[in-house]
Amino acid sequence: MSDMDQLAMQSGWLAPDDLDLARERVPMGYVDAVPVRLDEAGRVVAVGLLLRAMPDDTISRAVVTGRVLYGETVRSALLRHLAKDLGPMAQPQLPPNPSPFTVVEYFPDPSVTGFVDPRQHAVSLAYIVPVQGECFPAPETLEFTWLTPAEAASPEVSREMTGGHDRLVRMALANVGCLP
Amino acid sequence: MSDMDQLAMQSGWLAPDDLDLARERVPMGYVDAVPVRLDEAGRVVAVGLLLRAMPDDTISRAVVTGRVLYGETVRSALLRHLAKDLGPMAQPQLPPNPSPFTVVEYFPDPSVTGFVDPRQHAVSLAYIVPVQGECFPAPETLEFTWLTPAEAASPEVSREMTGGHDRLVRMALANVGCLP
Amino acid sequence: MSDMDQLAMQSGWLAPDDLDLARERVPMGYVDAVPVRLDEAGRVVAVGLLLRAMPDDTISRAVVTGRVLYGETVRSALLRHLAKDLGPMAQPQLPPNPSPFTVVEYFPDPSVTGFVDPRQHAVSLAYIVPVQGECFPAPETLEFTWLTPAEAASPEVSREMTGGHDRLVRMALANVGCLP
Amino acid sequence: MSDMDQLAMQSGWLAPDDLDLARERVPMGYVDAVPVRLDEAGRVVAVGLLLRAMPDDTISRAVVTGRVLYGETVRSALLRHLAKDLGPMAQPQLPPNPSPFTVVEYFPDPSVTGFVDPRQHAVSLAYIVPVQGECFPAPETLEFTWLTPAEAASPEVSREMTGGHDRLVRMALANVGCLP
């Protein structure tokens, strides 16, 4: 094993080959985060969506999503992916309850659950995360947009999402009582 | 009806006689709020308990609790009782999901659910509410104290609570993964 | 107080006048139940909807709904309304967690929450209730129909619901991962 | 790759070497199931605990637990482990909501979350699963016992659990309103 690989493993990151190996053998642990803006009474007034290159080679709108690393807690994974995608000034407020609002099971085969990741079988814990600060998306993200709940659930915006993220957004809106 | 009663009803408050009348006829709608402090990863690091005169004539520790008025939303009721009990500088952050973490059914008879209110049958929606600002309790509250999860769940502190609030605090701690 | 009223109160039922009085003073405690059929893996395969006269004088599709009586637990209220609406052979299986999947706040004014009851302000705990047996709806119910999740969420069926029950059904489907 | 390995991988099972490899690289996806008996109103009247050899080399009481295989849904994993541990006559009723009541993060290091698995980092989705039929535990399980909620939460029984399963049982009891 090279020094680089050694370092990668110690830090929880895998060399590409090792990750491919694991991906063929066990489901990957993921987190999905739906960023939301709340009013002072805690009601969702906006949903944040990224625009970026997706694993299915489309440019699509999507929620924040990413892998849980070996040795990393779910909360740390959420904070890491939120910071990466929304920038260092975003102030995400993780909910105290560790239970996700839903569990999303991504499979390469769209017929299993309707949630699709062509690269892998992933089991994703999905959270609704209130964000207070300014969001400056990462360079590889083309755009980050706050939409009203009605916009986020609209057929127009839904068509701009792939892999089932449109359903995930509607499920999040339903959870917070804002599904139109 | 007196002007006072008229005003009381319009503002959602009842003249004492009317409230007594309703209390004998229908369950009262209540909210309970367990104030918590979170660390930056969203983990509960402290639980806030009031010390005050209770409906059972004891001086006890308790969570924030109160009635939902006619015409008032559950969120407004929560904010009103939190402001009254924790003062205007507390910054309670109501969760976006309207679903309570548990439902507490208070009865005069302790044998029904173990949750007791000698005055009435109340159905209370119980929420865990992160609070960020300084708390200055209301004059009728003798004390407001932040306790660690372990302290809040301890037999000593549990003995200082009545009506089932000790169980409610343990249920809240379990919900956020902090029950010892 | 008449003997009739006396009896009504003891049994938890109110004489119409007393109920009207309470309705003008405090929010009414309600339960909503969305009946579902599960497959052996616990996935929702059908949603049950009633067809009946509604408080807004329409004939509409609706979920099971009704008041929590004075002295009655939420579980007893659920079982009573499910038995009344689905008949004695329905075997509803109340979930062990007392927390509703959402809270529905009905107001006479449609602009408050979008959930409407022209008669009253009601705070309703909404549950998803798996049902195993045969359903024989009550005489005042014109029809009881099992629909697939896709049918239950369709614009056609949604248009046959009033008061916000169409949104409630979609929120229930989202909760169980079956919102199209 | 041997034919055996080939078969193992196709069927979702890993050859021991491959599993060890994955275990060192990514968190393992797990499910925990707390078996419960319900009364007709859906209240938990008993909690089922296994007695068996644990990964920490103790003989301990434990809830049902096991890995999610590559290509397997969370529901299938739950049913497979419940059938293996409780026998073919147990009739587990998976809840329609895919969200676990809590997420348990097991680490070899007890200081991270207090939930411990000396073999691996595992992220476990924990469910409360009503069981209706007779339970005949697997040969490697020494005993399967139904306990009252009070017994299951008692210090005596808690001492017979390792890895944090005693806390998990108390969290489950809190979730269903039965924590003493």
C-alpha cells in the first residue's frame, strides 16, 4: 500500500480502487440533507437546491448528499457535506433527534425503490436541516437556489431533478406540513 | 357578558367560569416544551427545567407547559409559553416538523396514564425546543436551571418533579439519544 | 341540568348546547386516522377512503376523523372512530408510538393553515393505521374504498376531498415512502 | 476469485476475507429490531430479548441485530434477521414508515457514542417491531424471553446487556411511552 493510500485510509478516505471494491460488496452509508429556511415560528419558508453534475451524468438540481466515512459519525458527515456544498458561512442547525425523517435506498436498478444511483447501492439517512447563514456553493456546484415550498414541489422544478430527489423534496415538504 | 369577558373571549382567553365549564366537558389542548441547549453538531448538552408552583400545590421542577387557546396555532402557543417562562431574550427554535416527539395525556386519576393534572383532562403535544439566548424566567417561576442530560435524568432531580414530568424529561432525552 | 345531560356528561358525550359552548371557547381535540393495507414487508399497498357527508355540506372522500371525548384516551378515541367508520370486523392495528405522524390544525378560516372545519377550531392528531380485516362502513358512510397509493394521490381523487384531507392523504403517503 | 466467492458475492454474502476488507474501509449498514407484543389498543405489553454469544465474547441479552447485505432492502434485512432469530412462526409486522425510531452508531471505541461493536464501525437503523406469532429462537440463541417494560428497563436486566443494548431498549420504551 502506498503512503498516499495509507494516509487516505487513516483519514477515512479510500483510494479509488478500495472504494470501488467496497462498493461492490456492501451498501454504502450515506446522508441526504434538505436545506431549509425557517421563519421565527419554525415554519419552512424556503428549500435550498443545488444545481450540479450528478452520478447519472446529468446536470440536475439536487439536495446535499454524501458518504459517511469509516470512523465518522453521522452528524460529522452531515456537517462536512453541508459545509462543502453550502460554504463555510452557512450555519446549518442539525436536529437533536438522530432519527432521519426518512430512509432513502438508492439502487442502480430503478425498479427496486425508484431512488437511483448508477454507481452503487446506498442507504441514505435523510434529514431536514435549517440553515441560517449565507450560502456560497462549492466550485463544482453551478448554482444554489432558495425556492418556496410551492416552487420546490412544482412539476417544473421536479423535472430538473434525477435519481428520485424530486420525490425526496416532496417527502421533506410533507414532513414539515408544507406539501401543497 | 361583561366587557371584560367579551375581551377575554375575543383575545382567546376565557373568563375563569367559562374555562371551568369547558374543562368539565372536553379535554384541554396543551403543549409541553422541553428546552434544550445544543452543541454545534446538534447534540443536546443541557436540559432546562423551571422550578415553580404546580397545579398539585407542590413547588416542583417542570418543563414549559400551557394551554392552546381558541383560535391559536400550536406554534403560537409554544412561542407564547416559551416567552412567558423563559423571557423575551430566549431564542427558542421551533422544529419545522409539526409532529410532537410524544403525546402526554394528563388525567386527574393517576392510574390512567401516570401523567397527572388534578385540574383537568389535558392532551399535550410535547416538543423538544432548542434555545439559544439568555433565559430570564417569569416572576412566578422561582428558578430556571440548565442541567446536563445525566443530571436531568438522575433520581435526585426526578424526585423534584411531579405529574410525570420526570418521565417526560427521560422520554425527551431518549428521543435525542442522550438517555443515560 | 337534565337527567339526559347528566348522562351525556358522565358518558363523555355532551348535550348539543354544551358542546357548542365548548366549541366557542377552546380548541377541540381530534384524531384523524388514515387506514392502510400493508404487504408482508410492511409496505403500504392501499389507502382506505370513506365517502360521506362532510361538515362543509359536501359529499366527499375523507379519512376517519372524530373527537376525543372528556376522560377518553387518544387510543380509545382512535379505536372508537375506526370501529364506527370501518365496522366491527376491521382489525385496526394502532402503532405503539403515541406520536402522530403529523398534527392537523383545522380552522373555520381557510387562510390559517389550509385545513378547514367550518364548525370549529380543532387540533387533530393524525395517525396511519394498518387495517387487516374486512371493512363494513357505517350506514351514514356511502362508500368505503381501497385505493392504490398512486390513485389516492391523483388529482382526480384529490378533487373529491375537502377541508384539506387530500393534503393529509399525500402527507401520509410521503411518511410511508409511497408518495408518487 | 473462486466459484465460492463468486456465489457469495452474487447472493449478497461476502467471503470472510472480503467482508474484513470492507469492514476496515466503510461503515457497515445494520438494522436493530426491538421485538414487542402489543395489546389491542397498540400499547406495548412486553419486550422480547435474546440471550446469546455477542461480538464482545460475552453471553448477553440483546435485541435482534444484523447486517444489510449488498442489494438487499432494509425491510428485507429486517425480515431476514427477525426470521433467523425468532423462527418462522413469529409474525413480525414491520411499520409502514421507513424511518427508524433512532440511529445507533456502533464503534470499536466506547468513548465515541457509548454503543460498541469491537469488530467494526456500524450504522444501525433501529426499529420497534410488533410480533404476533410464537417465537422459536435459532439454535445459536440460548433463550428468547418476553419481559414486561418495567423488567426490560430494570437495572438487573440492563446489567445483562452489553454494547449499549440496554440503552437501546430504554430508548425504545421511551419511544412507545412505556419507559418507567
